[in-house]
Amino acid sequence: MPSRRDTDFTAPDFDPDAFLDLVAADVGLIQRQKLHDILSRNANVEYLQRHGLNGRTDVASFKQCLPVINYQDVETDILRLVNGDTSAPILTAEPIVEFQLSSGTMGGKPKYIPTTARYAEYSLFYQSLVNAMCKKQFKEWRNGKSLDLRSAGKLTDTPSGLKAGSATTNYLKSAMFTDPRIEPDVSCSPIEVYLCDDFNQATYCHLMCSLTQAAEIVKFHSLFAASLVAAVQILQKCWVEMCEDIRSGTPNAKILNPELRRAMEKILKPDPQLAAMIERECSKNDWAGIIPRIWPNTVVITTILSGSMQHYVPILKHFAGNNIALVSLFYGSCECHLLGLNVRLNCPTDQVEYMIWPESAYFEFIPVAADDSHADNIAPHSTGKKTRQLVDTADVELGKEYEIVITTVCGLYRYRVGDVLKVKGFRKTTPIFEYIGRQNVVLSIASEKTDEAELNSVVHKAARQLEGTGTELAEFSSMADMLASPAPCYVLFWEITARCNGILDAEVLQKCTNTLDLSFNPRYRRWRNEGQIGPLELRIVTEGAFKQLMDSAVSRGTSSSQYKTPRHVKSPSSALEILDAAVVATFKSHANPMGNVDPPPS
Ligand code: AMP
């Protein structure tokens, strides 16, 4: 197995492709060794003892003894750790050093993922390898500066004395972030900007720092594409103030965080010429190609673009123009850090794929059949439910979809991450996956189950009707309105932005509503036809409503860098209240779910 400890990723002769080939050469072997390593290190932990593994480390015993679990199955053990139970090693032999808060929740409660020092080791490895890959692909990577839009959220204390925070927050607040082996000092922003836990202030300052060094910026980075789009929207909203700050050399009064203010005072020098350039570009009120117009040497934007982030690709392309590469580097989660790596950095944005990273965890895959209702059908060892055979990494089949299950060195054993992946190919023996979506269903009224992937594709199909109106879909979410009359119905919330004098056209929006209603799965249409599901409703919200939703989540502790717009909101919930308060127009479908469109009621 290629060992990352022996590898110098910064050596001039380091060849990332040869290294990837080495990692990919024998996935079965690496996986067996990985499992052996995890189980032998943790042989005496309570969890493995409880399930009768008794120190065995082979694949067969592991599969025979251990159940496939969700977070709720291990929550009691995790909460013991959170509450400081040190009576025995519970999940890992190595000490827990902090908790990652997953962006997913369980019934609104946070999910705490315990981590050991080894997690940090993986971060070091991942960052170094990705840097080497990017340096090879983009020559400019070595020289210029980066506008890195990440910022830390809040850390919370747990009774154990350990901190809990999002993976990004933990990382930015750790010594690793300032370790020159990981983050060579190429950022345009000082550390104070990263550490500010107010997303708006931090993003404003990231942008300001990049504006003062506009010619040196060669790359943009954010964890998820949503934060990058949010940053450009802040520029759209605040460019007049930004120009004023640059002209006067004084940070804006709304930068309240004292450390941040001091840091910005050091950076800002009066520069009327620069202010005039930014004013000239922003006052055109045309945001096409705004990134190269203001930061002319930018060659690449690295940010996650797959899954629910696909939605942001068109607007990002609009801002970036045709000559800046958009690269989705990796697929990860706080439970495992690196799940997959994009080994084809120049792939088109609609064909992003990730090679499973066989050194990160021991992986298993639950086959997902096309007719699956997904939830509840895989529960080995549980109460008489249907059991499906899990497949090893070496045995997944091309074209098939699977739900990913992980066993990690940080104490999760046969844990369902909740994501569905599709096998698109192999590098040597190692599978390369497309990220399909969260396994869980987001909308269900009758027996139909609509998942996130379907919701995304239906929304995008309907939103195509906005083409040519000068408007476009900026954000969306959904809910099942179980109290609607005459029958429960799907409700879609859309935030629409207008470009170049575009205005909302009621006729077009009615068509979008009908298309949405006609485009869900056959079961949905059947229940619609039979009246169990009522006509779909489209609610248009004011611009900024989804930003408000994000601010509200961030104020409750979600990391702004990891925030993802919820594509589904519950009723009742504070998210629904925010969206409902912002509704400016409502459309009810006139579509006949069997395919025809009824005339509107008079
Ligand atoms: P978190 O629990 O906050 O670390 O979020 C992890 C989840 O984010 C994963 O389980 C995925 O659902 C999603 N995610 C992470 N990386 C990607 C990616 N490259 N493409 C699409 N979704 C992703």
C-alpha cells in the first residue's frame, strides 16, 4: 500500500498521477488492510466487544458480528462521549479530541461525530495531495494569491470539556490551518478574517482583501458553490460601500469585530484609482463575467459543484465567464473527511466524479434498486426487515447506484452516511462515482417517495421556462403541505433574480408551476390523478429570502462555509416561517397530471 508517511508531495519530482495509480492499483488489498488496521487498533473498545468481535479483524467476522447502523443507533454511545464518560474506551482506543457537527441533523438535534488525532493526519494528507494535483494542472497555482472564502463558525463546549463545531470551523481554528505544509501562505486574507464567526463581516472582508490585491488573485475557493455565489451577491449589494472604503482607506463601520477591524485597518490604504476601477465595472449593472473583469488573472475556481450544488453552476459560469476553470475537488463528510477525490480536474461541470479514497475508511455499498423506497429496506440484524447484501468496494458494478456505508478509524462501524453514488468507471481497480444525492426522501404525501435528486431535476426542468425572460431561478426549497385543501400538496418556494431589466412574468410562472406538477415520478402523478395529492403550489419569495434563511441557520450555530440551502423545509419550522413571510406571489397548478393542462379556473 502506498504510504502517505513516505511521500513528499512537495518534492519537485512528485507525480500525482503516478501516486493515484498506485493507490488505485489494488483496492481489495488496501481495503482489507484498512479494516484490519481499524479493528486491531480498537480491538478492546466497548462497541466491538459488545457485538462479539472478540479481537477478530477479518472481513467475514466483521460482517457477521456488526450491524449496519444509522446515527440514531450509535447516538447513545456518542452522547456518553459528549458527556465525558471516560469509564472505558467506548468507540475508539485513541482519545477523542473534538466533535464534528454534521450539517445533517436528526429531528432538528445536532449530530456529533467524534474524531481522534488521526482525522487531522488525513487533512494534512488530503491538502498536500490536492495542492500537488492543482499545481500540475494549473501552472499559475504556484505563483498567485487565492481568495479563499471560508470562515469559521462558533465552537460550542460539551460537558466532556471537548469542543464541538462544524468540520470547517474545527479546521480553521486548529493549528493545522496555519501549518505551512498544509496551507502555504497564499491567501489574500489575514487569519482574523477566517476566524470571524459572522459570515457577512467575514465575506465582506475576504472580498475587500481580494479587491486590494485584485491583480494577484489567480484562484477562488469556497467549500461549497453556494458560499461563492453568496459572496458575489454581497459584492452586488455592497460595492458602493466597498469602493468608499477603498477610496478612504478605512474599513466600513459595519465591521464591528475588533480584531477583524484592526487587521483590515492594516491592509486598507486609500486607493482612489482602484475604487474607480471597481465602480466602473460594478455600476454597469451587468454581472456577466464580473470575476475576470475585477480579478483579471483568475484561472480557477475550486468549490464543490455536485449534488445540490449543481444548481449554482449556471450562475457561477455567468459570473466567471468562459475562461476560468470550475473544479469540484473532492467529496467528503465530517464522518470520514475524504470520501472521494476528483482525479480528473479538467472534467466538465456536469460530469464531476470522485474516485473513492480507499485509505480513508473501509467502505461497503448497499445496492439501490430503481424502484427502491430507499428508507428502511436495509437493516441486517434488525427486526425482521428485508436484508440486502452489502457489496465491497472491489465488487461494485459499473452503472449501478449504491448507498455508501463506512467504517472509520474514528469509531464509526458500518455507518450509513446517507448518500447515494453511481459507479461511472474505474481507475485501475478503484471505482469512480458520481454523487447522486442524499438517500433520504425529501417529499412524500401518499406512497410516492421523491428524493433530492429527483426534486433537483424536476425544478431545473421547470426553471428552463424562465429562459429568455431576463430572470433566473436563484434558490429553491420545498415542503409537503399536509393541511392543503382539497388535498395535501407539494409546495415549491422559488427565489428568482432579474438580470438586465428582466421582470417576473405571471404567465411564464404559471407554466413553470404546471411543468413542476407534471414532472414528478409516476406514483406522484397517479396519486395526483386520484386526488390523494392536490395541485402543486409555487410560492415566489422576495430576493434575499434564502439569504435570510442562511443567516438564521448561521446564527443558530451552523457554519456558513458548510451551510447548504435546505431543499426541503418542515411544517411547522422557523425556516418555513421565514420563507412564508417573504412570499410575493403564489401559483396553483392547472395541470392535469395525466398529461394535459386544464384551462385556468375563471
Ligand atoms: P457534513 O456532514 O456537514 O460534513 O456534510 C457532508 C455531506 O455533504 C455529504 O454526506 C454529502 O451529502 C454532501 N457533500 C459533501 N461533498 C460533496 C460533493 N462533492 N458533492 C455533493 N455533495 C457533497
